[in-house]
Amino acid sequence: MSHDEGLQALHDGDLKTAIPLLARAVEETAYAVEHLNHAYTLALYRAGEKTRLAYAALEMGDAALETKPALALDYFQRAFLGGLDAACLRYVGEIFERWALPRLPAAPLKNVKKIAHVVGSVRSDHPPARQVAALVDSLRQLGVESQVFTTEWASFWFFNANGVHDESELLLPDAVIASTEGNFLERAARIAEAIRASGADAILYHAGFHEQITARVAAFRPGPVQVNVSYGIQMDADLFDGFVLQTNRGVAAGHHSPAPRQWIPPVSDIADRLRACPPNMRQVMGLESANTVSATVGEFQQMSEPKYLYVLTGILKAFPDHYHLFAGTGDVKMIRAALHEEGVLPRVRFLGTMSDTASVMAVADVYLCPFKKSEESPLLDAMGAGRACIAVKFPDDPARNVSAEILGVPELLVADSEVAYLQVAQGLLRDAETRTKCAELVEARFEAEFSGLNLGRKYLEFLTAIGT
């Protein structure tokens, strides 16, 4: 009777009642009743019970693996919504390795003519799609043809019954949009066949393990050279000839596959986004009285380090008309308390999480990277916007040296010293001419290394290297 009561409670939106009843139901049936499994995972998803969802869905996928592999993929994909630890990620990777078809013979990639891109969706709200669009455009300028295939991993599935696209939302209208008919295996097989027929020299999979259909396509090995482009949870399975990492930290991390790895940071379209900002952005943000403005974007935990707060306090005390902007995620209590104690909090603004930092970069004169760990995307945005940036250099600690490697402008790199950092920052804020000169160096560095055209060049160099 508890089974029906649990289902009814879910239907009524009473998650507090539904979850324990459905938990008992799936345990009593040993994860063998599909509609109960679906109801339980849906209830956990709606309640935000991420950890319970992850491991319950993993158990369900494991139970269905031998008899219903397509259903297992469905439940593994639900598990990734909740997050899985490294051991579970490796377990899923081993399953895909067992399924993988033999590698195709690969000729040396000395002259790449056509690349296939596999991405979950080309909707404008799918972050990898924006990077794929930039890469396709960059490759086109270099004379390389691209064909984009979607897997529609989240369409007509679990929490999303609507898979119909509005054409105005598509970033790449010429993409081959996958059919959502059939189960996960059938959907993956059709996509693999379409890629195989395209005759591409190499295939780039712009997805992580959370897209199980995309991973299954890779296991079909529809092309001679396959590369996984990581946007978070990379596919740590021996299905690929190479891996592209969006963050440099991922290159040094431990991995199962011995395939080569290359850090290629995402391209920033900050110039286009800045043009959409009104010219009186400081007035819009209530910064009319500011003579100069600095900014930092990322995790607030990284910005609460005493060394960084010492620098910021020193700047605010030295320049009474200077303001600082924080944007990011996490708890700001420690930062606020420290700045309040020093009497500089009134000239600090906390903007919270922002999907687009263009407004911040539009008003900032200087971008201050944290000491501990700096987010790469905001720094690239600041560089692309032509803002003077300051980063800490850790010669003996490559894992913490990412910002310095990206910035690469000697005048703006300081050793692990808050005093040196403060001196550089004060020099930039005191002298507009010096600030302009450094901003020009930063923008030149961005254009030389991180512009859209260079994005395609870096991918082609990597493909050539792994194809020889």
C-alpha cells in the first residue's frame, strides 16, 4: 500500500511524505520496478536531495546494467545530476571501456580538412554551445570545415519532457539535431552512424560523463581520432586519443587514460558583451563618486585570504575615491567583517553570482586576481576588455600559477608577496598613463594568445600532434 501512497504523495507535490515511502518501495523491490525507480529519483531531484539522488540512481543503473543497458545509462545520467565521487566516476568509465568498439586505424593528421563536433545541445543557454560556435568560426577562418552534431541528452528525458527547439534559440542552425525517439542506446547509435557518414578527420566531444548519450557515441568510435573537450566532469575513460582541458589545473590531475592532454582556455566574447553595456555604466551601478574602480570575480572563499584582504585594504586606504567590486559565489561574512574592521567597507560592493561579468568589466580600471586561486574565465574577460590585471606568480607551485601563465605580462606579475602586489596596484591606480600602457600590453597578449582565431589554431596543433 505504501507504494501507491508514495506515488500519490509525489503527484500531490508532498515530497516530505513521498520520499521516505518511495525509498522503502525501491528497496523492497530491489530496484526492479521502473516506475517506482523513476518516481523516487524524480522526488529526490525536486527536493534538491542531490547526494541521495546520485547514489540511488547509481544503484538503479547498476541493477539494470546487464539486462537493460539503455535504461542503465538513463539512471547513470540521473546520478551525475547529484554528483559522484572519483571512484564512482571511474566505475562508469570502466563500463564504457568494456562497451567500446576497437579503435579505427588512424592516418597522420597532417592536413585536417573536416572536424565533427559532438555537443549536448546548440541552444544559446548551453555554455559549451557558445564555445563550439566560436571554435567553428575560428576553424572556418583557417579553411577547416566543421559539422556539428547534437545528442539532445537532456531533451525528452526525466525532468525535461519538452525537447522542441525554437529556431531563434539555436546558435548553430546548421547543426544535425539528434532525434529523441527510442532509448539511450538507439539514440546514440543513430548519432554515431551520422558522424561516421560525415567522413570527418577527427571528432571533438564537447561534453562530460554527465551526458551519457554523448559518452555512448564515443564508445561506438565513429571516427579515427577522438578528443574529449572537458567543460567540468571530463570523460575519464580510455575512449579518446586526446583530451582538451578548459582549465590548466585539470592537466596535472590524475587520470586513468594515458592519452595526451592539452590546456586550451575558452575564448572570451567580452568585446561583444561590452558593446551591449550602456556608456554610463558607473552611474547605473551607483559608482558616480568613484575616481577608480577595481574588481575581482570568483569564489569568495579564495578572496578571504588575509594577504589578499591586506592588499585591498591598503588600496582603499591609499585612495579615498577608489571603489572595489566583488562578484561570485560563497559566503562573504569573513570578507565583510575584515573590511568593516578596517573602516573601508562602505566603498566595497558585493554583487553576488553573475551570469555575465560584462557590467563589472565595463566599470573596472584594474582587475585584481586573488592570491590563492583565480578563476580563469573572469581573468580572460578582463584581459579581453583591455583592463590592467595583477596576478601572483608562484614559480615553485604550478598548480597555483595559472593566472600568471594566462596573464603573461611581466610588469603585472608579482611574487608571492602582498607588499609587492600592493605596490603594483597603487602604481596603476595613481598613474593613468601607466595604467593605459599596461592595459594595452594585456589586450595585446589576449589577442595574440586567446582570440577566436587562435582558438582554432591551438586545436589544429593539438590534433596534428596526437595524430602523428
